[in-house]
Amino acid sequence: MNQSAEESRHQEYLHALSEAIELGDFDGVKGLVEILHPAEVASLLESLPQRERDLVWEQLDSEQHTDVLAEAEDAVRASRMARMNAEELAAIAQEVDLDDAVDILQDLPEDLADEVLLAMDEQDRARLESVMRYPEDTAGGLMNTDVVTVRADVTIETVMRYLRRRGEIPEKTNRLMVVDRHNLYLGALRLAALLINDAGREVRTLMETDIPGIPASMPESEVAKLFEQRDLISAPVVDEQGLLLGRITVDDVMDVIRDEGEHSLMGMAGLHEEEDMFAPVLRTARGRALWLGINLATALFASWVIGWFEATLQQVVALAILMPVVASMGGIAGTQALTVVIRGMALGQIGWSNLRWLMLKELMVGIMNSLAWALVVGAIAMLWFGDVRLGFIVGAALVTNLVAAALTGAGLPLVLRGLSIDPALAGGVILTTVTDVVGFVSFLGLGTIFLIA
């Protein structure tokens, strides 16, 4: 089903749910959420204001609570879990997949997470703690320890007997992990190989050795690239000695890719990627206030720069009219370069070996575009105000600002990364400040020199 059809279906469910809530038809609400997949129910909850969320939540049974929480976004899940006690949370954490349980615990305050762990049985607590000792944005934090292992020196017949005795295998298992008797990872055995090969063949003759063991410390962004490049469905996670710790499955990697995309989009506006659209007004306002304050500081700095040329603006009104053109053109040019470079960094395509070529390319693009648009804007200014000098001034300022914007947009993400600052979050504000200041200084400075002096 294509995306538009999925969106259409979601809107139909949302409309029916909202209508049932408005009419007080709670049986209708319950009947609707019972037939939907937990992920669809979670999506509906994320689309409702808090009061309506509470009403829908009350119509779910305890088993649905567990499944829906596992599928919900962090912000919605955290707000719901804040109303539960440690025993309730422990029961949920023991029912969901290990990686989902880890996500749930990581959303809790540290003291409450400790209470939840203590309320769990010893085996589940040990499994959770083995994953939680790794940062959540690493392969170790993504992995699930529920993995089926076999030895290399056994036959296919032995493996089949072992699987039948187990009775079930973990979801999304397409390969069995092959280890030695010390749990050292050796390779992987496709489930399909069990069906198409002679029962007497040994695992070592069929196992794949080209599927790498992912170090537990590998950042999740690199894990996502590895899955994309090799079209993996699952992959083993190992420690520094190569001992098997668990596995990562493609559904977890898809979450990483989605979160990175949302982070880049939301970060440009200073927002968190998991921001709850229907969070209370006070919480939302508080979350956005910091970035508005930072933006205010940069805007005041740009205004202060304009203040240097107050006398010029009073004498030549045309400069005040054309000033936003120079600043906005620089902002757009810089944002284009910034976006391309941030994307390239996310894909691992930019390094010191190609940095010089990239900067030169962006410089040439900036020069070509600035010259072309300088002619257009300069001609418009001359025809509009009947002053040839004004056309040359705005054209020269436009060239200066677009070239500066291109170089800043291309180089800024690399500088910020070197300072361990997130380019997606801070790049836009810094770039806007640079293009505004360069644009204002070049345009008003040239105006002061050639029109006033």
C-alpha cells in the first residue's frame, strides 16, 4: 500500500475515533482500537490532544497497553509511563521485546528505572542490564540478546533437532549465529540452508563468513550505513574480543534512519525530533523558548550592525528597501550548501580527502549564481530608483554575500563537527547571522562610500 493510501486510512480512523469520543461512544472507541495493529493505535494516540488520549487509553486492555507503548514515540510513551508505578512498568518491560524494553527504561528517570529493574525477575533483569550498560546510540544499545547460536562442528540434522526442541525462534531471525565453544563469533548460517542441503553436512561448510560482527561500541549511524550497504536483515554484535553479545535487526535500523531524518529536519528549527505535537502548551513553550532566545541574540547583533549605518539609511531610503534582498538571497544560498554538506556528512561521503574539492566547487557555484543574480537585481534597482550607482552597489553586495554564504554553508558543518556541536541544530542560526551581517555590512558599507561620501 502506498504512502498516500496509508495516510488516507489513518485520517479515516482518526476521524472515526474523534467522532466517537465527541459523541461519548466509548464502545465505538473500544471496538475501533481492538481491530487495529498496536502501531496504528500508537499513531492515533500521537495525533490526539492529551484529554482524548486519556479517553482512548482507558479503552485499551493491559495487553494492548504493552504493545502500544512499545510502538509509541518517546515523548508520548514517556508522558504515559510517568503515570505508572514501578510494578506496572516492570510487567510491561518483561512482556515486550528486549530492545523495546530498553527504550522504555531509558525514557524513565534513573531512580524509577532502578525501581523497575528491581521489580523484575532475575533473568529478565540480567538481560536488560547487559544491554543498558552500552550507550543507547551505539550498536550495543540497539541490540537484542535473544539470539539462536549453533556450533560449527555439528551437522544440519543436529541443528534441526535443536530448533524443533526449542519450539520457536526469535522474530526476524533469518540466520543462526555460528560460535565456538567459547562463544566467539565465527559466521552465520541462513535458515534456508537448513532446508536445501543434505542433513549430514556440517555447519562449517555452509556458514557465511562475510557478515561482519558489529562492535558493540559502533555508533548507530554507522550501523545504519552498514545495513544499507549490505542489504542486511540482521547482523551479530560482538565485544572487543569478538565474543557474540546479541544481534541487531532491520526494524531497529529503520528507527535509527527515521530518527536521523527527523533530527535533521527538526534541528534546523531548534526542535527535538521526538517533540510531541499535542503536548501541553506550557511544556511546548518552555521547550522552544531557549532557541528563540538564541535567535533573538543573533538578530539583535545583526540590528546592531545595521545601526552603524543609521545616518546612511536616513539619507538614502532606497538602501533600506533593498537591504532585505541582499540578506535573504545570501541566506538561501548558504542554506542550500549547508543542507547538502550535512547530508553528505550523515552518509559518510565527506572527509579530508575530498574537502578541498568540495569547498572549491561551492565557491565556484557561489560565484556563478551571484554574478547571474547580481545582474538581475542590479538592473531592477537601476530601473526602480533610476540610479545606476545603486544598481552596481546592490550587485556587488549580492556577489559578496552569496560567495560568503556558499563558503560558510559548506565549511560550517565541518567546523561544528570538529567542536563536537551538532551541525543540524546550530548550523542554521549561525549561518543566518553570518549572511545577515556580511550582507548588511557589504551593502550599507558600499552605499556609504559611493552614495554618501
